[in-house]
Amino acid sequence: MNRSKIDDTDMAPASHLDSAKENLGEARDALKSGVSEALDASAAAAREAKAEIDEKLHGLLDQGKAMLGQAEDLIRSKPLASFGVAFAAGYLVAALTRRK
């Protein structure tokens, strides 16, 4: 009789081990799934950010080209005034950077 009680108690830890292994397997699968979803979400966010940055960059480049075109038009329409402003700006920069 004593032997049957030992056999029953020996089976209980094995059952707990199997249950723990199953729980660990499920936790591992859930963790893998969560990491995979997080990676997918971060990749999607990075793609969206890149698209937005590219759009803003193109807008800034277009604005820069437009400003250069306006500057060229101004220089062509008033070459003497443009030369005078450029000369004065150069003189001012040289005066400010000259060491005494």
C-alpha cells in the first residue's frame, strides 16, 4: 500500500513538468509573435517617416530652386544694384572677419 502512494506522488511532479513545459512553449510562441509584430510595426513606421521626409525634402528643393530663379531674375533686371549689394555685403563680411 505504501508503494502506491509513492507512485502517485512521483507522477505529480512529472505532470507539473509537462504543464510547465507546455506553458513555456506557449509563452515562447507568444513572445516570438509579439517581437515579430513589433518589428513589422517599426518597419512600417520607418517607411512612413521616410516617405514624409522625402516629400518634405522635395518641397524644400523646389522652394530653393524657385528662390534661385527669383534671384536670377532680380540680378538680370537690376545688374548694377545687385553688384552694389554684393560688393557691400562682401566688404561688410571682410570688415567683420578682419583681425586687429
